[in-house]
Amino acid sequence: MQKRGMTDQAFYNILRRLGAQIKTRSFSPHDMRRTFIGDLLDAGADLSLP
């Protein structure tokens, strides 16, 4: 049995359903990306490439 990763569309659908559950106006994968990077920077992570 070959394992397959989640598709972009499946991830987007999950986020859309979660956004509807919390009754937010708009929610996208980019919002999650931006929040994640902001949290990394707040924690003092070094984002520079080697």
C-alpha cells in the first residue's frame, strides 16, 4: 500500500470547514502560514537561510 500526502484542495477544505465552525468571515492557508511565521519570530527563531 502506497501512502499519499494530503492534496492542497483537501487542506483548503479542512480550513474552510474550521473557519465556518468558528464563524470567521474569511480564512485561508496563507493566514495560517502568516500566523505560523509570526509565532516563530516571536519565539526568537532565526529564519535566515544557511
